[in-house]
Amino acid sequence: MLDLGLRVEELGPRHATLRLPWSGRLAREGGGMSGQALMAAADTATVIAISSAKGGFGPMTTVQQSTSFQRPIAGSDVLVAARVTKLGRTLAFTEVTMTADGAGEPAAHATTVYAILG
């Protein structure tokens, strides 16, 4: 995860926005950011958003992640915005939007479900 170079851009009570810096190492054939890198960034943003909503980090694990890719990202950082839509005692639900820096339309959208273990 550290190799992705993710940085927190914004943190709020139920959301987190991370920056995934562009890297040719993360590009797939054809020059677009790989789906694996985007999904890993979405997963990480989810952990940070849930931790913020809970008031601190605790043990949790991914139960489900569904990602839809809408357009490629090439040569641009990606803003990964995760928002907690429901925080229960044992499950948390989020929506994650991934947008090329400076673009108006999202490039990918994910929904996640996490089990709260602690």
C-alpha cells in the first residue's frame, strides 16, 4: 500500500479524500491507471473514512467491494473520495468516487461494506 504513495487531502467526520499520485508503474497497457491500483486506493480511503467516523482506527475488514470503471485516467493524479453512508455496530457502508485531478466527471465509482471487528 505504501508504494501507491497515497496522501490524505481532506478528512471529515464521515469522509476522507486521498490523492493517488500518477505513476507509470501503476499504468496498464495503453497508459491508463490500472484498476487494481484504483481499487486498492478505494479500499484504503474506506478504512480512513470509517476510522474518522468512529473517532479512531479499530480492527475492520473488507466484506464487499464493487467497482465500476467509467473512463480511463492517464497522466493525472486521482482524487479518491470516500463517504460513509451508514455506520452500524458491526457493519459500515461507504461510497467512493475516483476522479482525475481537475476533471469534472468521475472515472470510477465503488461501494464497500466493511465488518467492524472491534
